[in-house]
Amino acid sequence: MTATLHYTPVMPRFPQVRIARVAAALTVSALLASCTREADTFRPRIVITEPEAGSVSRQASTIVKGFAMDDHGVAELLVNGRPLPTAGSSKIAAFEFRTDIASNRTNYTIKATDTSGKSVTVDLPLRFDPTPPKLEITKFEKEGKTLRVTGTATDDVKVASITMDGSRLTINPGRRVPFYAEATGIYVDIVVTDAAGNKLSRRVQ
């Protein structure tokens, strides 16, 4: 059974789109418009400025921002078949909408059609992960004021970072991340953060 995907259109504020990307888009649009031709041979282009495809969020609702561009003009923007309001000129049409992720994985399809009827679609897969990572301390040693900690951090999606007393450890991000670190003091505070921003904090002593 195919799950129904929900979203809430948001009237975009064009200045919020990243200036560098918009400037580049305007330059490309101007160059395309300067070319003299009888037929429209270019399809529109869609740029999603945030979030990145495959991003993981700890909230079911997040804002998607981007813009569509075309040398002749963007006539219509759709997300999962429903129209999106836009801002800016017809050649650079900024958009944004709020997602409503009902499951841990979902996909939004954004379609742009230009004034000549040419269209392009972009898929934006997203994940929802409200579960914090886990931490297992397999070995803890004290030698004077030196503390040695060995452990493993795990997560359903990906362990993004591990800090010990505020210092970030060098790790290879993944679902299962073993680590070893040394510190000085009476105890050590370890914080594990996953790809969605969920955190697990533990004091080891």
C-alpha cells in the first residue's frame, strides 16, 4: 500500500534563498535568454537549497526550500502533483513547503514546467528518525588522573559524531562506531550525536 504524503505550502521569501546560488542562476538565465533561437530547446532546472537529498530529521515536519529556473519562464511548480506557490520572477521562481513525514522514510517529487510545456522532475528522499543513538562502554580504566575509555556507539541510521568533555573524536560515521579515547580528571562526559541531531549524553566515572 502506498502511503499518502502530506505537505503544507509556504509562501517563500525570495531573499532567503542562498545568494550565491541565486546569483549563479540569474547569470545562467541571462546567458540563455541572450541566445537567439526560434524554439525552446531547454528544460527548466530545479535546485533544492535545503535540506539535502537523503537528509535525516528528528522532526516529522521540516521546511524544504529551493528554486526553479528557465530561460523562457517557469509556468508551474508541483510537489507530489499539487501546485506550489512561488516568489520572484517567472524565470527564477523560489519555493518552499513544509513536509509532514508520516513514516521513517518518504519521498517528495517536485516538478517544474516551463511556458513551452517542457518539464523536469526532481526526487527528494527524506528520513524521519526520532530515536537517539546508543552507547556501550566496554572498558574504562583509571591510572592516576588519566582516564581511558573504550566503547561502541550505535544508531538506526548513522552515528555522526562523538565528543568527550567537549572535544570531538575522530571517527568513521556509520551505524556502528567503535572508539577509544583518553582524558584527565575524575570523570568524563561523552555525547553521541546521530545524523538527525538526536543526542545521548553519559557521564562515565
